Amino acid sequence: MSRLLPHLLSPQGLPDAGSNIIVIDFAARLPPRLSRDDFVAFLDSLPPHPSSLLFLAKDGKVEEARRILEDNHSSLEVNWQEEEEGSSALHYACRCGHDSFVTILLAHPGIDVNLKDKRGGTPLFGAFYLGATSCIREMLGDSRVKINEPNIDGCTPLWDFVCNGHIDGIRWWIASGREIDLGKPGDKETDVILLATTEERTEVATLLKRFKSDANKTRSEVRMELGIDGQSVPLISILSSPTS
């Protein structure tokens, strides 16, 4: 049966985002006076709608998504964005904590890992908002991901992460060796250590202060805590603006 049909016949009904597009697209392609067998054959002949991948990402249906990507590797719009929020399949996979789904999307040559939604958030924001450590690790491990890219409010993923107090993700970020933008010291709009202190995220503030004081020592200590000491990673660099 076509991969389009489950979305049309879903017990939950049509999803809000993109549902009209699916129905119009489906109706436009439907030949008149089909028998049941011909109807099924017609469905099987249809390519998946770009929104199909997004809906699968929400539910974490990895194997079905893998089949779609393999069958339509060059033609599928893997970066399709729903209208309401501008989220893509990768946004939803990160936001919902589906790390295996994130993995197969990152492997697709056409994926835009820094695609922004309507609030300017990249998929990494979703992983940090949820505190999905496994998804964070997948994203941090991809050198294409701009990990300090701000949204339209000027907030970075780390800023959101500190607000939510997800210290495990911050540990993995430090351990990864990727750059960390600590912001301008004393600036209420960018200083993440000041934010952590103000929000009474004591453990987070302490960790970031340790990192700022001695990045490589803190990285080594954190890697030992996480049980990954001895694995090769690039050196950490701090992206922190000067005081003046």
C-alpha cells in the first residue's frame, strides 16, 4: 500500500500541517472510476508527499523513513518545511528525541542541517530544548552543524539549554570539543554564565565557570565522568567576546 495512504486514513485524522496540500495533491492525481485493485495499484505508484517524512519524524518511524529515503533518494524534498512553524523533519526528529531518525537524516546528502524555522531556530535548538542527549551527540558530531547559530531573538542553542538546565547535554558539548560561545562577560543578553547564575542553575554555572577557567582540563575531567576518556576529539576553543 502506498506510503501516502496511512496519513490519509490515520485514526487521528489528517495532521494540521500540510494536510490540505496532501488532499489536493492526492485528488489531482486520482484517475476516475477505479476498481479497488486499481485504486491500490494507483496508490502504490505515487511518490511520497514531502510531508510524509516530517510526519514519520514526529513518530520516530525509522524503518519506514529509511525505505522512503532509499527509494526516492534524489527526488524527495528532505528539507520540506511545514507551514505553521517552518519545522522540517530534522527539526521534529531532534525535538522528539528520535536519535536514530536524526542519524539517517544526517546521512542524506541533501539535508540542510542548519535549516531555520520561522523563529530562526535550527534543528539543534530542538534537541537542546528537550535535553535529548543522544540527539545532541548526533548533531554535535556533524561538523556541518553551526552550533552557535542564533535564532531571531539573538539566543544561541546554549542559551536555551542553560535556561532549561540540561547539564548532561552541556557535558557532552564540552566533551565533543566543539566551540562554545559563552557570550560577552557581564552582558545580560549574551553571558550564559550570568544567565545560569541568575536562573539559579548552580550546577550549570559551576561547570561553565570551570570550563572558562581551564577548557582542556575541564574537557578531560568531563570525558572521564562520561566514560569516554582516551577517544580522539579536537581541542576545545572558547568563543567568548572580550569584556570591552
